[in-house]
Amino acid sequence: MPTAAGYADCSYQLTLSGFTRPAYVTFGVNPSETDPAMVASQVLGAWSAAGSLNTLMDSNVTMTGVRVSIGTDAGGGDLVYVLPTSIVGGAGGSALPPNCALLFHKTTARGGRRGRGRMYLPWAVSETSTNEDGSLPPASVTAATAAATAWRLALSTASCPLVLLHGPGKTQAPAPDVVTSMSCDRNIATQRRRMGR
């Protein structure tokens, strides 16, 4: 499905040392730049900004690429660029398997389901910081929420504000909405398809 004109569908590629399958963190932005290479550089900078999401990542995990796909008015397809990179995670310790992830809730000014989104971050939670019932201690929730907030603000500072890109549904998809806040769920999330076979 093509991206809404003027907006960018982005993803971070994360690779765990010794694990064959990468994981992807996907999100949308509303860049002021029209060059996908420039947008990829800005999105990469937000990841490694002070206090941002990379501070949560297992040090055995490396971001190996940033993909940006910008929607165009011409109808000739998206402008795509993949930026190779090598940024090592900033947290010590050993994370849970990739099917266990931090779950971030995105909020916008729009009401209803269309105004809410989610984002999963694998290899960002350790066994020692997870309770037996799958919940996170309040301090971990606070730290993860602060990192997500730093990332969102870094994107805005880079003139790439975070948005929700709406897919087709029972009603016509509205224009993407700016994300006004992010919060970490108190329970870890699971994604079975992230596990290798």
C-alpha cells in the first residue's frame, strides 16, 4: 500500500548477535525534507539522541539499517532509501527472547481507535526487570516511557514529527495524525512470529 503523500513510512532493522532473523520497528513521520536519504539520517539521529530508545537496547543488538519510504503526489510510487548503519545497543545485561517486547502506546488528538497506535520494541527488557506475571516494575515503566518521549521529541526537533499512518478499514482512512504522547505498557508484550524456527 502506498504511503500517504508527504509522509514517510520508516523502519529500524535490529539484529541480535548470533540470531539469524532481524526484527523491525516501524513507525510513520511527517518530514519537512523530501529527500528520503535526509529523512533516514534524521530518523537515525533520533534513535541515538540522549536518553532515547537506544538506551533501552541490549548491547548484543545492533541497528543495521534504517528504511524510509516517502509517499508522493505523482502516484508513481514511494521514494525509498535504505541507510546502512551499525549502532550498538546502549543497555547492559541480557534481554528476553525477541518475541518478548516492550509495548508502547501512541496517543493523538483524534478520539477512538483511529487515534491510538502501538509500537513494539524487542530486546529492550531483561528477565531481571520482569516480574513472574509478565509485569514490569514501576521504575522500568517510567524509564521506558521517558526514553520513548525523548525519541518522539528528538524526531520533532529534527522536523520529522511522529505520526500514525492509517491503513484501510471500514471507513475511509483519514490523514495521518501527529502523536502527542507515548507511554510504556506495564506488561511485556509477546509476538510469536518474531521467534526463529
